Amino acid sequence: MSKTVTDGKHLLDPYLRVERLPHIWCPGCGLGLVVGCFMRALLKSQIPLDKVAVVSGIGCTGRAAGYIKLDSFHTTHGRAIPFATGLKMARPDLKVVLLSGDGDLLSIGGNHLIHAARRNIDMTVVLVNNFNYGMTGGQLGPTTPLTARTTTTRAGNQEEPFNVPALAMAAGAVYVSRWTTAHFRRLEKSIHEALLKKGFSLVEAISPCPTYYGRMNKKPTGLALMQHYRDHSVIKSAPSPVSEDMDGEITVGKFVDIERPYLPAPGGQPA
């Protein structure tokens, strides 16, 4: 019998709002894998669940907060980080975690991410990157690789994408890593490490969106995208952009793990 299933029930069922299932995510989407990695990492961390708050913004990933049986907040588009910052300042005893997507956290919410990292707010961000706006029609996003096609760039993207780990590093994050959902054990380990870190930690999880991004780029299934991740990923200690183009190398790994003063300061008062 599977180690994850007992008497027909998944071992994570007690931690999910099963009454809200089935979820809205498309077949082949990687968000189920990311949520599973997060929940296993959280349980492994032994952080009391009544001391955890999950915050999300708008988008496919934003719906994750509604499926997890924890105190959770589904906020407005791009405003997950300022909401989480206020929550952490008011309740420094809580472990505040953000689960949101590349469009939400890097486009309309980009400045919030930069300044939360600069101030080293004590929160953990799991940024799920599917390279497009998956919920609203597959449009170009701030992380779409060069040459990749989207519904708004039919001839291929000509704009340089954000290098998410390098951006977080430059802004001052104390923990930064990037993995794909094909590296789910390493992804789980990184989330676990980030949860135990004091300060602003960010884990980028590259996740398949076969319905829009995959279909537009001749990889119309989740399996095809996962195979692409396996074939093109290279573990390094310094983060280059996700890829020079659609078929380029994907740099994965843990890039930053340092200590520096954070907010709220120990004792609950801002420095």
C-alpha cells in the first residue's frame, strides 16, 4: 500500500479543505505538487499549525490558500505581500507564508516584493512560476522566456524576463532557491529550510501550465513540460535567468542562505 494513502484517504487530507474539492486547476497543472511539497515541509518543520497564516493574491496559485486547512487570506491582486507585512507586524508570533504566482508577485506586486526583501520582513514566499497569466487567458508575463509564445505574443516574446532569484538576492533576501516541480523532493527540502529561516525567504517553484503556456509552445501536456524541466535543468550555485530562450538551460539550486537583522525584531517590536 502507498505510504501516502491509508484506507482510501490521503495522509494530507486532514490538512486540506476537502469539502472544496475537486479543485479548479487544469489537468497537468503543477500546483497540486507544490501544495503537497509545502504541506509536507510545514509538517516536517513542526511549526504549530495554529501559528501559521497563509496569504495569497489573485491567480491560479492564489486559490491554494483556500484549499489548505489553515488560517488563510485570499487578498487582492498584487497586494499579498503588504497584507502579509501588516499581519506579521501585528502578530509577530505567527509564521506568515505567501503562496502566489509570478504574475501576482512580480507584475502588479513587484515593488512590494522588492521592498519586503530589502526590509527583510520575516516571511516565507513560495512563488509559483508558470511563465504566463494562466487564470486570465495565457498572456505574456514578467517571467515569460525569450522566444516563448503566449496568447499576446504569437510571434514569440521579445522582452527580457525577470531573473527571480537574482532579483530577490539583490533586494536583500536571506534565503533564495529555485526548483521545478520535477525536482519535488528538493523543492520540499527548500521550502522546509525557508520556513525555518528568520527574515525574507523566497522559493521559486517552476510549474507546468499545459493548458496555455504548454499548448502555445508545443508541449501541451503536463508530462511534456515535466520532461522538458528534467532535460534542461542544471543545478548551480549562482542563478542565471531561467533560460536564454524557450529551449535554453534552466538553472536550479539554492543560491542564498545567510543571516541579517529582520523585521519585526526579536521581542516583537520593529527595529
